[in-house]
Amino acid sequence: MIEIKTKLRRWGNSFGVVVPMGAVEKERMNEGDEIKITIGHNKSNILRETFGIHKFKKPISQLMEEIDKELYDV
């Protein structure tokens, strides 16, 4: 089993995907073969979507200095 990245395309009133020939050859697939497809949306930034965006009141460099001072007594 291999994983490929492809774009969803409109075909009439439906959508479809194109499987690259290299993947077809690698898996030794033929026309008419039954295949299994796992569908998932490609999320660009899963951390941002999970935790959101936080606006800090202080610059990051100042926060890092405070953390260093607190943790390491620098």
C-alpha cells in the first residue's frame, strides 16, 4: 500500500481523483481492479486549527528571557 497526494477534480456532476501512473505500476494495478481509497482533507496547520491563535502582550523574546530567568535563574 502506498500513499499519494492528488487533487480532487470535477467530472460532470461528480468529483474524482487521478491516480498517477507510477503508483499504478508500483502496485501492479490494472483497469477494472477494485481498489480501496482512504479520504482525508490535507490540513495545512493542524496545530493552529487545534489550539487557535494566541496574541501575546509581550514580545516572544521578552517572554523567553523571563522563562529562562525563572527556570535557570540566569
